[in-house]
Amino acid sequence: MTDPDDLTMDTCDLACRIFHIANTLQTMAAALPDDKEGCEVPTRCMVSFLARMTEEIAEEVMDYPPTMVPKKEAR
């Protein structure tokens, strides 16, 4: 069992942090030029994909019960 002193944030706080990451990635994707057809590293596409993925993860975390997360998992 986890010691209450080792707890730092609830799942809502964790989801908010994930949403911040998603929003940052969305901003970065908007600032990047369109990827050229056939480019080896489609940077804007990859950043947009990561933004969507982190937003989906944040939405899933929001569905979790509002429990505390151990410190080592919170950072």
C-alpha cells in the first residue's frame, strides 16, 4: 500500500498536464511548414500525430476515478 505522504496529485491534475503537452505540440505543429511530399522525416505530420495522441491519452485519464498518483509516477 502506498504511503499517503508519497502521493502528490490526482488524476485530474495529471490529465491537465497531459493536455498542456498536447496544446504545446499543436502550437508547434501549426508553426511548422507543411511537409514536402516524399520527405524522409515528415516533422509536421509527426508533431501533429503526437498532439492528437497526447490529447486522447488526457481524455482517457480524465475518465479515471479522481485518485492520487504516486510521486514517482507523477513526474
